Amino acid sequence: MAICRSRTSIVAFAVAATLVLLSTIIAQPAISEENQPPTITVPAHFYVPWKITWMFYVNASDGDGDVLRFTWFWGDGTMTVTPTRNAAHTYLQKGTFTLTVFAADQTGLPGHNVSDSNAVVVCPCIPGAPPILSFTATSTVAEVGEKIFFTGVTNVAVYGVLKMTFQYAGNPSTYDVVSSGTLYNGEQFAVTVNHSYSTAGTKSVFLYVEDEYGRNVTTQPITLTIAPPSIEWHLNLAAGWNLVSLPLLASYTADTLPGLERGDVVANWNSASQAFDKIFIKGVSPPITDFSITTSAGYCVYVSTAKNLTLRGFAPTAQQSKSITVPTSGGWALIGLCSLRTDWHASDFGPIYWGHPLTMVAVLSDGAYMVHIIGLPMNNFSINPGQGCWVFVTGSGTLTYNP
């Protein structure tokens, strides 16, 4: 009876052990027979420098997401194993070698350690610096504080990392530096940056491209014209005729003066002929009769209803000058001051006119003229920014003033 119980215990133990073993086997994740092998392509590597460590790459993927292991046979009797599709190698001999790379998905399945081969040409020279394919700016004219966008485009000949540097030349210069990721076989690298300036003037921007071996190239600079910040000026017109001028540095024509409507009139006085030689009626006159509105000149403007013209331009800082031609016996000129100063008076016109005496100044006020005779204290009225003035001069000369 004891022997029987012993045998029974042994049988029970064996059955239990078998069940545990089976459950362990069943619990193990089986490698699916549908698991696909990886794919690999080895590109040709030309112009690999002799006796310099060079980076090589392959194109490889695995549709099942298996982790790949790469085995590199360099063709010179050496090999390397890496977990990535990149590897560094130094060839100590010149010539053509066959690079063979195996990619294994480490499943152990047959046919899942695939390979490809291609040529490596080792030469005593290094490829030239990376090229700059293009360098552009969204604009070459801007105001202080306005953003300008710059775009540089380069590419890599074989393999590597490129660095693009935008230099905003100045004292001191400032820079934007952007590095690429790893690029392959002609892959382009494009970068867009933006910059604004705090001062006006002519500016230069350079682009430099450098590879990981320190070879670099630059372009001719982009030259920018940065203007002072523009401002708005509101010019109030009464219904009827007005004498106006541009108090700002701006580019307008009779047709583009902001705020004028159909039927409004802009007239230009010719001091040489002592007559109005250009008359433009908004919405009526043909475009060919349009004319430029210039600084330091005055214009007669007729509006049917009171209007506010919003002008936009730059505050003048440099000395202003205007030549005035009249008949030999003298004549009237219609002028204005390109200035935002509010301390001008009629008597100030005499000292700033050179060549012959300026004797009278007249302005429109509430539909009637006020006249000041230079040298007399009466009617020394203020000249407001944007106001046009009639002046009588005894001969041709030049109006010169600081705004």
C-alpha cells in the first residue's frame, strides 16, 4: 500500500509539471509566421575622402516595427555592428570598395537578416563646400521695426549636417544660426528667418552655409533700405476751395490723395506761366491727366463737403529745398512747407527765400484771404502743417528751410 501511494504521488507530480510546462509555452508570445523581413538599400558613396572619418548611411525599414541591427562589411577587411542605419568609418587606402550591410530584425526567422551592397569610391580629395542654391528676402525696402523675411536654400552632396548663418551686418552684427538634421545624397535644407531694424539707413545681410567639416561658402549680400517709421497726419478741408501742401515725405498723386471723392478737384499752379496748368477732377478726368503731388509745393483743392484727408508718410529731417521760377518782373508762387512744426509764421518766408526778395504771403481762412507784407508787423499769421500759401517774389530763386 505504501508503494502504491508513492507511485500515485510520482504520477501526480509528473502530470502537474507537464501542465506547468505547457502553460509556460502557451504564455510565450509566438513569433508570427506572417512577420515580414526588413528591407535595406545601400546607396553608392562617391568622393569619400581618404584617411578621414566619414559618415555612411543606408535606407532600411521594417514593416512590423522590429528593432533592427546593422552589420557593416566595409570591403577593406573590417566590419562594424550598429543599432542605427548610420556608421562612421575611415578608409586607409584609396580605390573602389564594396560596402555590404546586413539588416536583421532579430526575430531569428529565416530570411530576416537581409543585405545589400554598393560601391564606395575613396579618393584623396574632399568634395567642395555645400552650395547656396538661393538667398532671397520678402522685400528690400522696409520701415524701422518692420519684419523682413529671409530664406536660404542649400543641399548636401552625399551625407552630413549643415549649418546656415544669417548675418545682419552692423556695429555690432547680429546673427541667426540654424542647423539641419542629418541630410542625405542631395537632400535640400531650406531655412526662413525674420529680422527687423531699430535704425534707418542702408543695411546688408549675408548668408553663410557650413558643413560639419568646417567648409563654408557665402553669397553676395542682400542690400536693404530701411526708412524711418511712417506716421499719419490728418488734413482737414473745408467745403469749397482750400490751399494745401504735403507736410510729410510721401508719394501721392492728385488721384491717390486719400479721402477725395468723385467731383473733387486738385489744381496745380505754374509760377513760370502764372497760370493753372494741371487740373484733375476725381472720377472724371482721364488717368493720363493725373500728376504727382510734390513736397514744398502748394495746391488748390476743391471739395463739395468738408473732409478729413489721412496722409501717411515720413517726418522730414533733412533740409528741404524748392526752386521757384517766375517772370522777370516777378510773380506769384503757390508753395507749402514739408514740416510738422507748428511755430511757422508768415514773416518766416522772407528769410528762407534766396535769390530775390519775397514780399507778400497770402492764405485762405474761412473762405477769405489773409495777406501779410514782409517787414510789416500786421497779419503775421501762423502757418499750419499741410497749409498751402501764395507768395509773391520779385524774381526767381530757391526756397530753402530746415523742417
